[in-house]
Amino acid sequence: MNTAQFISKETKRIVEKVSFTWQTPSNIALVKYWGKSNPQMPKNASISFTLNNCHTITTIDFVYKHNSAFNSESKTVDFDLFFEGEKKEEFKPKIAEFFKRIQEYCPYIFDYKMIINSENSFPHSSGIASSASGLSAIAMCLMSLEAELNPDLSVENSNKKASFLARLGSGSASRSVEGPLVVWGNHPEIEGSSDLFGVQFPYKVHAVFENYQDAILLVDKGEKQVSSTIGHNLMHEHPYAENRFKQANDNLGKISEILQNGDVKAFVNLVESEALTLHAMMLTSNPYFILMKPNTLEIINKIWEYRNENESNICFTLDAGANVHILYPKNEKEKVNQFIENKLSKYCQNNQYIFDSVGFGAKKM
Ligand code: DP6
């Protein structure tokens, strides 16, 4: 694997004080990443829709430190972290670990004091993972600084490296730089795909999948019952792991065809099967976990009823938690949104749900 390409070029340039703001999206996987090896290498390829409304906005103020030689020797990265205006010491260890993993590729982080200000568009502790959008936002800000230090860095290489860096923080974050569909993980049928970074789905997508809708039903807003670190680790000794990784790669080949030929029925079948398989992996690991709640099942049954009665193409997918993402084509938007408001919102915690749709990736503010 050629990771040397991501080591920033040495530069004598100094920027005394600069500030960048990026808005980066959350994403929802259609074929799931679950299982990894060091350093953040996926056991199978995955693909996700980039979201539009669920995002993080992060500003980093970089201030050059004239005494930074000391910092790079002692290997400390100097940063403050604010979330929604408040200093958050408890979020710092995860970001410090992220900086440690990327310091080889971005040695300039020792030269600056970084003040990181971050906010999410979705409610705090809504059960929507903020690591994908959060880490890709930091990666984009770092790449903006790198572009100042190395002005010949192309946008394409900058996005590729941002995804590479984000991946080292959180695997799914590698899929939160571009859009509308991103593949992460080396796959024989996806040209240019890599375990090191996400790439835009490289083939023409059928019109039915343009502007796809995603309604996120917040069933359980509590702390994640299983952190993704623990969850991924459970795949190491898992009796079904090897078959699962093979199935996911087979499914990626299939969904690539489906996205091109517009077979929505096949899409529905594959996406729901992926979601249930992800949960099946956790039901059958040791220790074992049930991550659905009673209302998750209520919603799934109502979706199936609605689909049969209305000849609809709605389907659901799940992350490693109880919330339900409902996916549907744009031409069903009005009817499905009403169905959600009238029939499904009562299964959500505090009646909370978010209407979102497919988006196009990171935006510089
Ligand atoms: C279930 O990306 O959160 O959402 O690499 O440990 O940070 P880490 O894991 P993370 O795992 C996401 C798993 C998933 C499926 C997916 O998004 O593909």
C-alpha cells in the first residue's frame, strides 16, 4: 500500500495565523463496514449515500508557534476543543489520538496551536454518529492549511488525502468528504477503489437514485450501547466473520449493478438485508448485543405494511443502534413524508425525526 504519497511535502513556508471553516456531511452506509484490522483497514468494501442536512461545521484557527521544535520533539499537539461554544475536555482524547495517527502525514500540526470549534446540525446525542462528519471536517481544515503551505496541491489530491486522514480517525469518515455515493475499500469491480480512502462511485447512476431521500427516525437517543471500537473488535473471533466479509463484497458488486440499472426492488432487498445482517453479527457475537428497541421493530413492520399496500419502494437501513433510516425515491417524497409524520413519528423518542436527502460532500464556508 502506497501510504508514502500522503506524507506532506517539506516546506519552508510559514503562515502566521489563519482560519478555515468546513461543513462536512454525515453518511449512511448501504453496504456496511463492520470489521477492521490495523491501521483502520476495512475487512470489506462499503458504500454509502452522502447526506445533505446532517452535517458538522468546524472552524480551526491555526496560530504558528515560533517555539514548535520543542513540541515535535516531545510529540505533543497543542489544541483546544470547543463543541457548540463550550470547551469540551472530554472529547479531547479521541481527537488527540486522531492527531497521533496522522502526525506522520501532517507533521506541520506540531507547528501550530489549533483552536477547534465544532457544531452539528443534528441534535446532540441524537444517536446519529458524529464521528464521520466531525473527523472529516477536521481533516478538511488541515488540508486547507496544507494547501497554504504547499500551493501546488491539487483539489483532487487534497480530497483524497482528507479522506485518507479522516479514515485514520474513523473508518466511515473516509466516506464523508465527497458525494453522492462513496465507496471505501478495495473492490475488483469498482475502479480506483482503495482500502486507504473513499472514492466517488465511478459509474453513471440511474436517475431513480438521484436525490434519494433519507428520513432518520430517532428511536433511541441514548449513548451508544456498543461503541464502534468494541463492535468492530467483536468481528475478530466471530464464527461468521469470513462469510460476512465475502457477502459484503459480493453485495457491493451487486449494488454497483443495481445503481446503474435502476432496479429499485433489488436495491430494497439488498439494503434491508445488509442492515439486518449487521445486527445479526452483533446478535451472534460474544458478548452479544440486541441493538434494536421494540420501536425499531414496530417501524420496520409498518414500513413493510406500507410498501405492500402502496406498491411503494421505501426501505429501511440501520446503523449499529436503534434508529431507523428510511430510504425512498424522490417521487414518493410527499406521500412517504406524510406517512412518517402521521404513522411513524409516535415510535420516535420525543417524536423526533429528520428529513434528509442525498448530498454532494464537503463545503468550504
Ligand atoms: C455500523 O466508522 O464508526 O456505521 O472506524 O471504529 O470509527 P470506527 O468505526 P465507524 O463504524 C461505522 C459502522 C457502521 C457501518 C458503516 O457506516 O459502514
